Amino acid sequence: MSASEAAVTITPRENGPYLVEGPARVVGPDGQELEHKAVFALCRCGASSNKPFCDGTHARIGFQAPGAKPARPAGQ
Ligand code: FES
């Protein structure tokens, strides 16, 4: 796999955001690309003041993520 074909990895954090690692693009509803760091977190709790990004609010509100394990792991 070349650098340009690098995979994006999205990891749900326990009771927290989706951690995104890799060459991802994030665009808003208007199609404009949103700036982000090389590794960034997407809000999963719905309470961030900086959606779609996580701003840490999940910890303050005690967010509990449903389903700790995926319904169907890859390759199964
Ligand atoms: S997951 Fe962090 S603010 Fe929503």
C-alpha cells in the first residue's frame, strides 16, 4: 500500500468519540472542506459545541456509548 493509498482507521473510544487516523477529508453540509488535525476525533455523543468534532463534552455529561462491541467484526 503506497502513502497515497493509506487506509483511514476509525476507532470508537470507550464512551467517547470516533478517533480518525489517516488521510481523511471532512466536509460540511455545504461541501466545504473542514480543517482538522492529522489525527482527530468526531463527536459520537451529540453534545459537542464544535460538531462534527469532539470538544470533550462527552466526559462532562457522562456519555455512555451503546454497544461496546461491533455487531459484526470485519471478516466474519
Ligand atoms: S464525543 Fe466528545 S463531545 Fe461528543
